[in-house]
Amino acid sequence: MKTFTRSRISMLYVILIVVLLAFVSVSNYMASRNMERENNAIVNQAIPILTTANSLLTSLINQETGLRGYQLGGGNEQFLEPYTTGREQVAMDLSTLSSYDKKYPTLQLIIDTQAIPAITNLQKYYDTTLELFRAGKIEEAKARVTGGKTLMDRYRVIHTSIEKNIGQITSSASEASQQAGQTSRLITIVGFLIALLAGAMSIIISLRSYQAEKELRKSEETYRYMAESLESQNEEIIAQQEEQQITLAKLSERERDLELISSYQEKLTGYVKLTDFLKHTLPALLNSLAQDAALVVLEDRSENGASSYEVIHSIGYPKGHIQASRSELFGPARRVFEEGVSITHTRDVTGNEQGVHNGMTRAIDHYIPLTDDKQEVIGFLLLTSYQCAHYQDDNQRLTKGLVRQFGLAFYAQVVNDEKLQQAESLALLNDQLTAEKLLLEGQHDLIQNILESAHEGMMMCDSEGMILFSNHRMNQYFGLHERIGQNLVSCSYEIGAKSPSFHGVAASIEALIDRSLSHLTQRFSFQQDEQLQHAELYATVVSEGTEQQGYLFVFRDRTEEERVDEMKNEFISIVSHELRTPLASVLGFIEILLHRDLPQEKQKRYMETIYNEAQRLSNLINDFLDLQRMESGRQSYNFAPIHLQSLVTEIAEQWQDKQLHQIVIHQQEPELWVRADVDRIRQVFDNLISNAIKYSPAADHIDIHVLAHDGKATIAIQDYGLGIPPEANEHMFSKFFRVDNSDRRQIGGTGLGLAIVKEIVEGHGGHISYTSEMGHGTTFRIELDQYEISGLDGKIVIFEDDDNLAKLIQVALNKLSLPSIQLRSAEEGMIALRRCEGEGPVLFIVDIHLEGEKTGWDFIADLYKHPLHAQTPVIVSTALDPPHDYHEKEIEKYLKKPFTMERLVQVAKRLLDNKSSLAYVFPAQDKETLSTTLERNGINVLKMQENQDMIEVDLIRPPSDK
């Protein structure tokens, strides 16, 4: 065994210590790595999963917010940006969550079976709602809001489940971290035990080394000397370390300054507006230069050469300390503009600049010029410091460099701001020009549409006769659209070659363009589609006396006027014939009666002839007047329910005695009602029956069929006479039209009957048609809406021909929880009341002026004669004053329009509640006078209550009534 020398023992001790330290370091490193790994598992897995789940919920909420913004913004697509962004983020979040599926199967199950279907339903709901908004189905989209809220609530429940699952994952990761901590403590304990073992070994080694201590003392002096040398070296190293720390502190300070400068330089670019540039740049400049306040002044030169100076931005100064604009500068500020150099000015601090503690006494202002690209001063930057009295040289150099950068960036921003303003001005000007262009185009299109929609043909040419424009009417007649740019005179002669009547027009056009005519107005005729057309052409000079002189030609179709003239002439001929014939008979027979003595029998026969001819003349004049009144819209109808079979039977019986034809009525319905004006419907049937008899001279009867189908009442009048030729179909209901046929020459008439019939039927909302076969007869059919008689049992009946007011009254009466019905005429109510045999109506609200011939008073009078329902309450609702002899009854109240619906409901409720009470209502008058009058008549008053327009009196019930 080798002898342990002191050097060997020391070496062994050092080695043990190094091994011990290495072991402890390794164990601590392993423990810390284990802890770090488990903590990273929490951070890198559980926390990102939770963040992604929350982002998914936020994205869905953003989509809903964007969709509601789109709805409230009136369809502005800009509000859909949150919706689009949220939709893209949802896809990204779902992709992120799917990356954890294999590691966390429970989370995968929730996402796949619950979250993804719920999100899909929400996405479909949002897409469908957006499509409805874009399609203009706003109400349908709003109706889906409840469904959207339900889907979102379902997803919130699923989101809560995801958060719980993530919490479980986090708890598992936390338990793993605690387990790693226990492992780390175990490693540390093992290291501690090894350290104890190493200490024991060190003690043993120390004991062994003591034995060798004597041998080592000899070399102790040598080691002491070496120790002193090492100590001096150690002191030198410490001094070097202190110097290095100072250098490091300076470097750290320099690094901080560089970071501030770098941050400042980053903020010098990237701004659109000058205000944003100053708002972000000046704070960074103050931080970099350790200054307290700054402002920027810019010179504004007007067109007349005068200058004003505006503080465009300031920071750090007390509020109200800075004047925003000045017309003149003085002192250092003035010198900056005149000399173009930086100026430092020291001043005393007063007012709010002294701070909340009044500790600021002196301030240093640095005026720094701001120049343009030509080095001309356009403004200055003022930096103020309240902390120090002077700057070091290096700080001044830094200030110059940073301010130089600020000046360059400021001028670039000023130029950019000017360009931006110019761009905005140009954009505004462009919008104005675009609007004016659209306006001009709209006016051009409007004028074009006006010219194209005009019933007259229009064409324009220049002073030389070159065609410039032709609307579709002119093209329709002469095809000038294909001849734009050609000479009008040449085109006119070409047209004249095909239509000889136009040759004179062509010559006149040539004379107008040659200026031998000052204006042109000419009528002519031409053939088109094998029909003769009548026209009038007139021309006027446009822009006379200017370089743009031209001619506007207007072509007016006179074919209809010629046809009307022909009809007028025919009408005069017919009227003269139809009027003269009966008039001649009347005059002739009267002349005979005046100048001859005739037997009594012959005089009577002549007088009957005169009467019949006068009646014929009266009917003819009445037809003229009726048709004129109908065509002018002045014909009024008194609509009322009509029992159709009874009316047809009555009219047929009147005709049975006057003609040889037998009128046969065929009825399939036991009862059929229509709403009509009985006099006008009678006029229709008389005309049709008269025609049927006149145009079937060889027949002995006509048939009338009364039918009902699909809510329509049909009356068909069929004759077995001459028939109507097909070519007369389109003119049958025209005025003064009569079929030209040799068989009809002896049949009189003006051609007004069918025109009157058509006007009356259409005035009733009905339809008239006919079918005919030559030689076999004609059938005319009239269709009218069928009228159903309303049931009144248990209802409030409202007599009102104003539909809007009737609906308002019905809505107000809903408070009484009783059904109501509207009737438009008194006749309807009378008929319905006669058929009412059950419970009957509970209340009548009657207007006085109604449709039909009868008034509300007529219905009330008829009601009081009814054996069962005469005591039904009535409210008279009218704008008229009550008649002089009118007095309210206990069951009848008078309300003058206008009245409030609350008042109506109040009166109706009182009438319904007080059918058997002893309460009476009197028109408004003096309460004392009324009370005295009642007591004088033996009526004891219990209570009197004065309302808005009446006095309500409660009476004391007589003893005999108890």
C-alpha cells in the first residue's frame, strides 16, 4: 500500500468534493428537468387546448355579432367582417383540437359526437339566415332568431363539458408534476446521503493526513508564500471585476438608450395621417432624449402672402398653456424662422408648469427648425426640459441625430399628408364628376325614354338635312333608324316613291331645309299592313340662329281621330235618324189631331202612338245621358242585397205582356242573392231581353238560365235568332256599333245598349260575355259575385260603409270578448234580421249614411218593429247632429263623430251590462235642474255622476219593486 502524502490526500479530498458537487448538480439538473418537462406538458397541452376551446366559442359569438350587425346596418357588407373572420377561425380551431385526439380520447369523443355537430348546425343556421337577409326576407330571418339562440345555448353546454374535460387533463398533468417533484426530492435525498458518505470519507482521510502533517510542515512556508502570491493576484482580479462591472453598467445604459432610439426610429414610418405620426413619434422622442414636453409649430401661408403659425400637436404641457394659433411670433421662435438654426432658451417656470408640488423652477427650451427639401424653414420643434440645466456633448450629438431623423420623417409625413388631402380632394372631385356624369346620363336616358315613349314619331336632322335621331314610332312607320346619317330629303323621296301621298310631304321637307319655308304642317295618308293610316307631320326649327341649328319633325298618327270623326258622323246620322223618326211621327199625328175631326177611337189610337214615340225618344235620350255619366266616372250605385230569382221573374213578367215572345226562366238554385243596384241591374236585363226579342223575330221564345258556381251567380239570356258574325266580336260592346247586315236594316237602335250594359256590369265588379252561332242565335252571360246573408246571433253588428273605421271599431270591441260583423247597407241588416230566429244580435252600432237607398234610421225603425229583437241595444254613430225631435232611449245611445274608441267601448259595455238595471243616461245638462225635475216627477235619485258628454243617474228602487 502506498503511503498517503499530504499532496495525495489533498488531491483525493479535492476529487471527492468535485465528485460530490458533480453528483449533486446532476441530481438537481435531473430533478429540475423532470419538473420542467411535466410543467411544459401542462403549458403546451392543457392550456393551449383550453385556449383553443375558448377561441372556438369566441369565433361563434363573432359570427353571430357580425350577422346581427349586418341586419342592423341595413345590409352593409362591412359588418360581415366579424362573421367571415369567425368562420375561418372556427375551421382553424377545429383543426387544432383534432391534433390532440389520439392523446385525449375522452376529449375526442366530446368533440366528434357533440361539438362538431353543434358547430355544423350553427354554421348552417348562420348561412341560411344570411341568405334570407340578402334575399330581402327580413321577417323570416328575424323569426329564426329563437332557433339560433337555442343552438348557441346547446353549444355553450357542450363548451362547458369540454372545459370540464380539459380541467381533468390539467389535474392529471398537475398530479404528474407533483410526482416529478417527489422524484426530485428523492434524488436530492440520495445526493445528500452520498454527501454524508463523502464527508465521512473525508474525516477518515483527514485522520490519515494528520499522521502526515508533520512531514508537510516543512513545506508550509513554501505554501504560505504561494498563498500570499495568490491573494495579491486575487485582489488584482477583484479590481478588474469592479472595472468590468462599471463598463457593463455603461454598456447596459447604452443598450437601453439604443433600445429607446430603435423604438423611436421604428415609429418614424408607417402612418397615413400626420396627426397619427405626431401622436406616436413625439412620446418616443421625449423618452429617447429624456425630455419632458414637446410641441410642433407649422407655418401656414395664405394666397395673399400673410403667414399664420399653428400648433399642430403638443404633449407634456399644462392644459390651456398652449395657444393653438398665432398670427405673429417673437423671440426665439421668430429667430428660428429667420436664422434657420437651433436655439436654446432658459426661462423661469410659473403657473401650472411648476407641477403639483411647485418643485419646477427652471426650464430649458430647445427650438429646433423643421425644413423642407429646399432647406427652407416650414416650422419648428420645441423640446422642454424641467430637470437639468445643461446637456453633455454626447447627449447634444444624440439630440441632433434624433431631431434630424424627426425632421426628415416629419417633412415626408407633411408631404404625404398633403398628397393624401389632394387624393381625397381628387376622390371627392371624381365622385362629383361621376355623379354629374351619372346625372347627365340619367337625363340623357330620361330624354331618350321620353322621346321613345311618346306616342308621336319624332325625328331630328341638322341644318343640312342629315338625320341625327329617330325614335321607335318614326322607325315603325318609315324605318329611319337604319338611315341615321343619311340625307332626309333623299329618304323622303324614296318613301314618296312607295307611297305617292308622301310625295308632297317630301317636297315640303326639301323646301323647309332649303329655307324657302319657315315651318311645315301637312296631313297625308298611307298604307301600312294593308290598312289605311292617316297622319299629320309638322316641323319646327331647333336652336335657330346658332351653329347647331336643326329641325325637329313630329309625326302624329291621326287614324284614331279619323275613326272618331267617322263614328261622330255615323252617330250624327244615327241620332238624326233615331230622333227624327219618332219626332216626325209625333209631329205628324199631332198635326192630324189639330186639323182634323177624328172619331174618339182613332184619336185614342193616335195618342197611344204619340205616347209610344215620345217614350222611345225619352229612352234614347236617357241612354245618351247614362253612357256619358258612366264614362265620365260620375255614375253612382246604391248597392244592396237583391234576391236574383225574384228580380228576374218580375222583369220577365213585365215583358210577357208586351211582346209575342215567351220568356222561359230556368232556375237550379232555390235562393240566390247578389249585392247590386236594383235599378241598374234591371236596366241591364231590360236591354238584353229587348235585344234578344228584336234579333230573333222568327222565334217564339227566349230562355233565361240562373246558375250558381264557385261563389258566382250567372245569368244567361239565350235567343234563337240571327246570330252575330265573327268579324263583329271585337266591336260588340263599342258605342254606336251596329252589325251591318241586310237582315238587320229594319231593326232600330242606336248601338248604345250593349255599351251601357258592359259599363253597368263592370261597375258591379262583374263580367259579361257572349257566344253566338250565325242563324241559330246568341247567348249573353253575366257573372256577379254571390252574396251570402250573414248570421247575427250573439254578435255585435256594425253598420259602417267605411272599411277602415269598421276595422278600428272591431279591434276596439275585442275588449268585450264578443264577435262582431260589419254590414255596409241598411238593406243587408234588414234582410239578415228577418232571418234571425235564434239568440239574435247583442248590440247594433249604426251609422246613418250607408250604401244603398235606405239609411240607418230606416234600419232602426225596422228593428223596433221586430217581434223578437226590438229591445236590442243600439248605438247611433254619425257625424250628423241629432234631429230636433230626437230623444235617447234607455237602449239607444247617440255618439257624434269623431269619438274615441274608449268612449265607444265604455258606452257599449254600459248598454250590455244595464239591460235590466234602473240606471238611466241623459244628455249633458245642469245636474241641479235635472235632479229637481226628476224629484218633481216622483223619481228619487240615488247618485248622479257627470261624465264627458252625459250625466248618469242611479235611481232608488221603489218599495213595490223589491
